[in-house]
Amino acid sequence: MRTPVVAASLLLATAAWAQDGLPGKGIYACTTADGRRLTSDRPIPECTAREQRVLNTDGSHRATLPPFLSPEERAAKEAADRRAAALRIAQQDAIRRDRTLMLRYPNEAAHQRARHGALDDASKALRLSERRIKDLGTERKPLTDEAEFYEGRPLPAKLKQALDANDAAVEAQQQLIENQKAELVRINARFDAELARLRKLWAGAAPGSLPPLEELPRTLPPATPKPAAK
């Protein structure tokens, strides 16, 4: 006699199997946990937690029914399947990135050329800021010369505005220089990490088999403004 729990499990299992497109007719066969071999013309209640084979009338194999899962077990399996799928996608992405890296840099000379190009661009921006600071110093000299005539007295508004604007421009360029120096460090760190990985890939490591490269920030936070000189 079937208990209500077994009967309910069987109904749920049969519905689940039907939803999966598995055959509803045939000879069902399974081996129970205690070793009994059972057959039936419908899913076997004693084997809802075990795999069941579905046979044609001539005894040939038609399909295999997976073990019935409770709603909680099915939810856990679906979550595990999603995690496994995410891992597979991440692995495929890692393989693709490594292959792209090797195509971009087939040897160390190519990688070094790319490093020098990136550093050169950042260095040019640094030199422009340094040159601008020198120009601002030149622009400031006649202003400070004029300010000497007003020693001990308030400066004219126009002169004070010109001096303040010069100070602000110098400070902005100094902040740019700090950011550009940090960018040079970041570029070297990125190329160092890439080169270490590439050497392993060039030596035969399989794409996607190495730990991921640490992501370096693409942009740098703005430099902390320096206190204005008094």
C-alpha cells in the first residue's frame, strides 16, 4: 500500500518527467537501495530517488529517468547548475583573454614596444604640464614686480585677480603632474603583470589555466589639492 508521501512523490515525479519530454509509456526498470530489481509499466515509487531506465517492449533502451528531486532539492540543483554555468563562462572568458593577449603580443619584443609607446604618451603629457608651469612662472614675474610697489598696501583688484589666477593655474598643473606620475607607475605595473603572465603562456601554460590578472584601475582619483601658500 502506498503511503500518501510516496504517492505524492510519484505524482510529482511523473509530472516532472512528463515536462522534460520523457516517454510516459514503456517498461520502467530500476534497482532499489537494498538490491531488488523492479520493473513496471509506469514510474516505480520505490525508485523515485534513484535512476530508472525506460525500455521498449523488445527490451531495448529508450530513455533514462533521473532521480526525482523534491522542490528544495530541485532548487538547490538549479542553483548549483547556475554556479557551474557561471564558472564555465568565466573559464571561457579567461581562455579568450589569454589567447587575445598572446595574439597581441607574440613575443617579448612586441610587448616591450607597446610598453614604450604607452609610457611615451604619458611622458609627453607630463612634459607639457612641466613646460606650462615654467610658462606660468614667466607670466608671474611682471605681476610680482608690480606687486612690490604696493608693499604694505592692498593690491589693486585686477592685479590680485591675476596673481590668484596664476596660483590656481600652477596648482592645477601640479595636480596633473602628480596624476601623470601615478599613471606612469600604473602603466609599468600593468605591463609587468602582463609580461609575467605572457612568459608562462609562451612557455606552454594553457590559456585560462593561470590565476586572473589583478585588475588595475583604468582611471586615477584626483590628486588631493595642496594647501594654498600663504
